[in-house]
Amino acid sequence: MPDKTKEYSAIKHRIALINIFLTPLLLWIFLITDTPTYCKNVSQLISQNDYINLIIFYVLVGALYYAINLPLEFYSGFLLEHRFSLSNQTLKRWAAREAKKNIIAFIISAPLVAALYAFLKSDPLYWWLWTALLWFSVSIILAKFAPVTIVPLFYKYSPLKDAALENRMNRLVSKAGFKAGGVYELNISKDTKKANAALLGLGRQKRIVLCDTLISNFNHDEIESVMAHELGHHKLNHMWKLIISGGILTLITFFFANGIFLKLYGFFGYKLLYDYESIVLIYFAVTALNALFIPIANAFSRRLEKAADEFSLKTTGNAGAFMSTMKKLGEQNLADVNPGRIYEIMLYDHPPISRRIAFAESFKNSSQNNDK
């Protein structure tokens, strides 16, 4: 592995690990310094309406968190990518993207915060159950409609421009029984040199997305292997498996978060179960538990990705193209092809590239032996 790849991967891995634990750490610091109480006192100067003040409180706490996290976000998302020649983004575009991302996050999350407060107030015994069910419902809505409502705010979908590639992809799509949504090219090259592809959406909004950086740097056999992998997710119902498993994990998380919350809210001297400060305490418990559950979620995701790799190899019958694709993806994205075990457990929702190549090699040898 080139030194450049090693250096980039090592930095990205460290930042990713920091990000996993940074949120609960910052929220804990907020709690022990009584920051939520100061924010509540300011918010309650604005109006007599609890929910309006709650949203103002949420904005104040969120803005403070973002301001503290901004240097790391700027370094990892802009400076580091430019340092290793992986970004095409201007500073102006990065700032505009960040602003847009935060506005969208606020529009989605503010009603969830208000609902959490309402559940705490109206049903203190089972608030965690209603909140988990609401979050699960919202995850389904986002999975279904984000490709047609949110993604276009950042990137433009367009039909495949290569007619020969389009015909080949359509044959593959038809072979896999993929009828909804279609195949699209996404213009991510305005931001990055990295290559990727994805299966997005549910139902009629479901679509295969090939990034223009993939189309311009990979041959048709390699693109077909990538697309067959994405079609494997569709054929094997991986989207629903991820949504349902995520819903179960959310339910478990909020159940245990309730126990942590009940033990700690008295420690901090909160007088009411539904104080604004309780929202911060609950988010601390949830993010801390999420950090603990990441290895489980990643392990399940890696299992699904391996199944999609197998589907691609069986569908295309071209293990050579699959292996060359993995090697080129590693080179183009400066990906660590063989990360340490801790990094794999904590950070990788796909098998490392070395394991994917080894699996394809094993599949190829097995197929050749069966043909003899």
C-alpha cells in the first residue's frame, strides 16, 4: 500500500473514531457544566410557549455543539481532502453545502425533539417506546423519499450518457428483476474525485445510482460488477433488512437510554422529568449507547455486503472484473485495503477491500473447479 494511502487512511480512521465518541463526550461536558440550564433560561425569555422556547433551546445547544465541532469538521471534510488531492470543492461550495446540510438536519430533527418533549410530558413511563417508534417511522420515510427530495438538493441526477453502457445496464437490471426507479448518473465530481455507487430509495422511488467519477474511470465490465452488487442489495431485500434491524436496535437503545436517564436526571438536580435539560441528557444516553452498538450494526452490514458481492460474482460470472474494480476503488479513494481489526470492527460497514478480493479469488477458483 503506497505511503500516501497509509497516511490518509490513518488520519481518516483516527478522526472517525474521535467522531464516534465526541458527541456523547461533548453532551456530557454540557451537562456537568450546566450549559443546558443556561440555554433554557435564555430561550424562556423569548415567549410564553413551551414548544417555541424548546426549539430555541435546541438551536442554542445545537449551535454551540456545531461551533465546537466545526474545526474538526472543516479539517476532515475540506483541508484533508484537498491535502491528498481528493476534493474538487471550493471553500465557498463547502460552506454552502454545510449550511444546506444543517438546515435540512434542523427541519428533520426539530419536530423529533418536540415530539420527544411531548412524549416525556404526556407519558413519562413509556416515552421511550413512542420515541423509538417515531424514529423508526421517520427512517422509513427518509429511506423512501430522500433520493427524490434531499439528494437533488446537492447533486443532479441524469440518464447514462454512454448508450452502450446504458444498454448493458438495462439488460442487467432486467435480468435482476429491478423494475422501479431506473439507473442514474450522479454528478459528484464537482465535489470529489472518489468513486462510488448506491441503491437508494424504496418502492417506486428505488433507483440505482452510478457516480460520474465511477463511470469516467472504470470500464464497462467493472461498472457492471459494481451495479450487479447494488442490484444484489435489491434482490436480497437488504434495504428492508437494514431498516428493520435498525428499528430493533433503536428500540433497544431507547429502552436502555430510559434506564440511564432515570438514574441520572436526579443526579443533575432536574426537578421535572420533562425539563428541557432532560432532552440533552437523553441524547447523551442515546449517543453513548449508539457508540457501543456500532460494532453490531457494522458486523450485520458487512454480512449483507458480502452477500451482495456474491450476487455480483454469480450474476456477472466475471470475478476478474470484480477484483480489478476493488483494486481501482482502493487506489482512487485512497482506501486502506487491509485495516487493523479494531478499525474494521468500529468503522467498516463493508468488508475491507483485501477480504473482498480474496472472496472473489476463492469464488473464481471454486467455479473453475466445478467446471472441470
